[in-house]
Amino acid sequence: MRRDYDGEADLAELQRFAQRIWSPGSRWHVGDLAWNLGQEPTAAKRPMALWRIGAEVVAWGWLEAPDELALLVDPARPELAGQVLDWAEDVTATPPSVTVFDTERHLEAALRSRGYSADGDGPYFLAHRRDLAVLPAMPSLPSGFLVRPVRGEDDLTRRVAVHREVWHPSAVTEERYRTLVRRWPYRSEYDVVVEAPDGRFVAYCLGWYDEVNRAGLFEPVGTVAEFRRQGLGRAAGIAVLRAFREAGAETAVVYARGDDAYPVPKRLYAALGFAPHARTVSYRPRRDRVSR
């Protein structure tokens, strides 16, 4: 029933599983998995396993850090959360902490039954959502700036450069981004950049579209520091929202820090019409289990 993760073929199965059980209250969208398992060189090499019943994936666990477990469990089979926790505790020196959305009730119940407790301190993320029926018009930008989708290999170097500048230090390289654009569900029409008059890319929004659930995701989004507060990030976001709607999407989601220590992304998404509907909750194991 359980098998260790084995690369791109398993990623496709994992994404189909995430798609099958997705709701706006789910922590993992198919685009999250494409991005998070592909851009950090050791991400997919950390302990990871899939649980299957027959040919169908029904649960997933990933030690995204030595003391932090990510998991995805079919709400119709909540008992599998215990198996994922058993596995994680077997492969780590101490029981890991686990972060879930407060809308993932089956996971919260499983964690509490194991003696985990919610930790209300520290940073947290908010899941934001917006309907796509009515969208804002594209805004006017400073003279010479252009909002457009990327143009394949011709734009690769500049596309990677803007990401690395925004998120320095970054593990993203041209080789890894080239792999990413070949990975489902990447499509260039949802990879939107803002080009400055000198040809630099200075802002971007990368979108991922789940056509089954008709839901788009922003991940990641960024603007170079010297070009902030000019509406460039908002313009890129609106362009991606409009591309989602043209493809048939009904809703879009994005995750951003919700605590006061990092307020800027939350303000950007509010300006794009997103509203928070769920937040992350970190669960910590009992002290006696940590010191086993």
C-alpha cells in the first residue's frame, strides 16, 4: 500500500490525487506540487511516500524539512492520516510538526488524536480566494512598461533572472526552469511578466490552472524592489486572472503570509479582489514524544 516516491511519474499520480480531492480549503493545488517539488534541488530527495488502494493514490507524506511534515489525505479515508504520521515518525529522529489549513478538519482531528496540539505563535499563511465572474480592467502602467506572457526559450534567461532577483538567494536556475515548463500543468499564457523600457523583466505572476476544478493558483508572484508601488505586480496578477477566466476558470486562489510581520503580499491580493477564507495552523507533538 505504501511506496516511496519515485520521481516524475509519481508526481503526475500525486497531482491527479490532489486534483481529485481538491477544494478551496485544500492546502495543495496541482500547481503547488509542480512548483514545490521541482525548484529546490533536494526537495524530491527528502523522505516522501505515497499510499495507494489499488491503482489509486489516497495519501501522501513528505518531510519537506527534517522536522516538518507535509501531508495530503483523502477526506473519505481519514484513518490514513495515522499511517502517514507513523511513517514520518519512523523516518525522523523526533516526531515532526505538521501544518494544515483550518478547513482540513480530518487532518486536524487525526493530529489531535495523536496528542499534537495547535501552536498559535509565529508566522502563518492565509488562503485567499476570489470569483472570476467580474474582473478589473487592465490598469495603465508607467510609460514604456509592457505586461505580457513569456515567449518560451527566448525569454528564459530574463524570466529566471527576475525570479532570482526577487527571491535572492534562490535555487531556481535556467535548467530547472526549463524542466518546469515541460511539467504539467504549466502553460506559458499563465506565466506573465512586466517588461521595463530597457528590456528587463521587473515583475511577474506565475499561474497554474486546474481545468477539472476550474481553479487557478498564483505561485509564485514577485516584483523587483526598486519597481514596487507602481502597480506592476497588480497588473501581472490581473493579466493572469483574465487568462484563467478565458480558459474557463471560475475561481482563483493564492496563499500569503497573514501575520503582521509580512503584510505586503496580503495587501496586494486584497487589491486584486481576493479575500481570505482559511489559515494555516501548525501542530506540534507533545514534549514527551519529541524527547523520545
